[in-house]
Amino acid sequence: MLQRFSDVCPTGRARLRRVPSAILFALVLLSSPVLGADVATTTDPLTERLQPYLRLLSGQQQDFEIRCRAEVPIDGNRQTIRIRLARQGMDSFDLDLEHRDYEARIRRREDGTALALPKHNVVFVGRGQASAADSLAPGGLTQRLVSTRTTVSTYLPLLAYPDASAVTAALKSLAGMTYDAQSRRGRLDGSATFAFEADGSLVVRTDDAVVTLAISAPSATPPGLDDWPGLTQSKVPREELERTLVRGVRRALEILAPSKVLTSPSQAERQTDHGRLQWIDGHRVVLLSGSPAEIGRAHGELLADPAQACIDSVLHTFGTVQTIRTGRWFRHDLDAAFARLSPHIPQRHRIETRAMARALGLDEDLVDSLNVFPELFHCSGFAVFGDATGDGKLYHGRVLDYMTTIGLQDAATTFIVAADGQIPFANVGYAGFIGSVSGMNAEAISLGEMGGGGEGKWDGVPMATLMRRALEECRTLDEVMTLWRESPRTCEYYYVFADGKTNRAVGVAADPDSIEFIQPGQADPRLGDGIDDAIVLSAGDRLKTLRERVHQKHGQIDAEVGKWLMSRPVAMQSNLHNVLFVPADQVMYVANADHRHPAAERPYVRLDLDALLRSMGDRD
């Protein structure tokens, strides 16, 4: 059902990290007008050339059509993207996007909105009223698409200037624009050029991209909302459809060009009943205790903003891309997966999730579905102990390579959870998500997983639920192994389980039909020859490098070497978080990605589970 965003969005993370001035300039010109001031006449040559675009931005011209042709490198090849935007009055517009692999058409009319995917022969249609907060109505749309969490907001003041000369001056100041009237050519910020062609079009060039903009009159008779010959109609609530698109674009801009609100977040500590938010060396840590309902409520109250960012990333940004890729409405896929997974979720987890949803002010069914968002990771993991380490202790490394491209790092949180009647544990996770993919409990059990295949095999316990159950319920490695044997499982996953009390570890290969435990030193055709006192799991060249490193440092591995084992290229560019567990000491070292660096290139933060639990008053 799902695919990594970096596979869906082939431009790659390196290109997504920067938004060139030329693209920002094109975005400003394509933005829907929000003001009604007249554009003043001027004799400035650049202003005269920009006048048609400024008339659109100022709101003086409400009916127009603008076309954009962008030639950009994707996967090493020059590819073409075509965009057409036609506006008709205050409520209606058509937006068409075409690429050789994907095609999407948005049609908004006063009585409804449609998202058509011609390559999949389907159109999603919503009727009725739309939410004002997430409306696609052209009036004020730019403000709804651009938040203070993106540097794109820096350019919004351009739209507030009442005359063309002021806008031109602002462009010269903000974007370093220069212009030669005789050649009708100029430069933006030293890295891009632009030219006004004889036909009136505007061409913006960078070293690796060309964007062409052209304005024309709109069609006198725009097509109706239901005018989609040959396409099958699928009904979606209009409010949901417009919210998905608005929040998806807004969150994408925050990810592509984050402002300091995201890159340097406030580190104010907060407290509520049964919960406390604190920061340790810049790392967000949330301590939760009590009943499932109390824990869920505290989670939502303490992490409202990062939880909403996480939800927007998954449901709206990833969901929009996934819908375009598959031709299926993403929320429908999530709900279908949840219907099959939910019978296997403990009631205490359902209570916690719904309490969190209420605290966030969100639909409980939606948050339920999002919490079984299936993870298909490309990860690595190891456990070394005994003769492999310098001090004989067990070190368990976990590399999570997944979805930095949708900004999950903005919600990165380590949870310290002491639930009534359960074993306390640490969960290296994300705001708004109660399951576990990396964790350690107070009984010195540590767990990490790696994704395989088997998409769509949802008739079992969600992987992240099973991981959390093990942290809450298991005191020995044998108990963890028994839990996996006896539980109905989903998809295909690989794991490293470890027990710091006994210096034991095991690798696991599991799918719905079979489970295999790989012992230290055991040879395996997927992993190579066994290594004494070690479990090493990865794939391809990453596995080769990790094995070489373990051999090289065998007998010398400690915490610092353990972190080095997880460095690039064992960790991928999509490396979301790394954790080195030292379960016997109840210590873990955590690194999270930011918007510029994978986790492996970020500093590690030392977290002491025992000390954090004592600070909660749950241990003597």
C-alpha cells in the first residue's frame, strides 16, 4: 500500500533541501492574488515588464490563465513539468500539473472541488461547504499555504506593496535582482537569470533548470465540475479533499524551506498532569505516567504542535503524493488497513490513542488509523557483546533509515513511559505516534526493527504495537521471542532483540507465516558468515561495510565505536534516527536527523532511563 516518499518523489533529498531563488520567484508569480490595490503606472523598464504579473498579484486582475513549463533534472535526466493555472473570479480555478509519470488536475467551483488523476482514470469529487481555515478558494490562498515555519514567508510582504515600483524595489533588495532594459535580461541573487521574450513570456534559468511563464486570457466557458469524460468519479468530502491539498502543500513548503521556527525550535519546558516536556542537550524528551487515558491526554497536551506537524506530513503531504501515485485516496487505504489491524491492538493502546486525539482536538478515528501507518524501512542494526566488546558489555545499535523527506524529524521525541501495571520503558519515536520502532525497557530489554516486504498483509498485530507490547510486558529475551512466536504478525520485518542482563541477543526474520531466530555467530545466506558474539543485520553494501567495521574493531567496541559503526554509509541519506542502547547500564545514545543532515551526522545525546524514571517519582 505504501512506499517511501523518497521513491515517490524522485528529485531526492539533496535537491529538496534548497529552494532556489528562481523557484521562489516563480512561486510568488503563480500564487493566487489576495489584495485589491491598483498597480501604479511607472516608467521603470523592469516594472513595466513585470506589470502583467504584478496585476495578478495585486488582485487587479481576477480572471487570467498562466502557464509554466519547468525543465528540471530528475534522476540525472532533464524532465519536463507543465503547470497551467486558470482563475475565474473569487471562488473558481483550474490547476493542471503534467509530468511523464504523473498527472493531476484540480478543478474548483463555487459548489465543489475535484482532483482528477487521468493516468489512473479516476477523479475525486467533493461537494458542499469547505472549511474556511483550509479552503482552496483563491482569495487569501497564499496566506493559507505559507506558514511562518517556512522561509517562503519572507517573500509574502511582496504581496502587501500597493504599487509596482515598491514590488520591484523589494525584489531587487530581497532577491538581489538586477536588470538590463536593452537586452530585457536580468539576474536573481547571482545564481539565476531571467529574460522577457518577444512573445511576452518570462524565462528563468539556473544552472540545472529552466522555468518559462506565460500569461493569457482564460477560457470564456470553463468546464463544469463533473465534466470529466472517461474518468470514474469517487466521492470524497469536500472539506477533507481541500484540507488534504492545502495542508499537504503548506507542510511541503515547511519541509523544503524550513524557517528557524523549525530549525531552532523553542526549548521551553512544560508540565501537565501525568506528563512533563523537557529538553536534554537540544533533544525533546517527554515523561508520561498513569493510566492509558492519562498518558494519552498528557501526550496531546504537551506535543500539540509537533504532533500536528507529524500528522500533516503523513496524512496530507505524503498522502497527496501517494494518492497521485496510486490513484487511490490515501485516507481510504489507511482506514482499510486499520480495519484489519485493529482487532489485534490492545484496548489500552486504543484508549491512549483516543485520549491523545481528544487532547489534540482531532477526529479519534483518524488518529487511530494514522497510528497504524505501516513502516517500510531500509535500516541496519547490530548487537555486540562478550569478546566483541572492550568491556564485555552488550551494545545494541539501531539505524532507522526512513522518510526524512516528509519532515518527521520535526516531531522527533523520546518518550519515557511508566504506565500503570506495565514495565517502564523508553521509546525513541515521534509526537502523535504511540507505537515503537526503537526502544529499551527498565528490565534491560532493547529492540530495533528493519522493514522488508509483504505490503498489504495486515491481518495481525501492527509491528509498532508488537514492539511496544514487548517493552511493556517482557522481562527476558525468551519472553520477547515467545511474544513474537505466538502473535499473529504482519508484512515482513527483521529485528534485533537484546537483553543486557544476560548479554544475549538474537536476530529475527518474521512474516505472517514464519519466524526465524538467528543466533550470534550463526551463518546465514542473507547475512554472510557468523561473527562471534555479534548479530549484524543490514543489506547490500551497507551490510558489507557494517560487517567489515565489526571485524575491524572486534574486541574493542565501546560506546564511541558503537556510534562509529552506525556512521555513513551504513546509515543512508534518509537516516531519520540512530540509537545505541547499553541496556545493562540503562543508558542510550540518541541522534535525530535535522533538515540538512542525516542522524548519523548529528550529535548523540546521552539519556539515562533509570535517572529519568527516578525523576518521575516512580522508582526509589
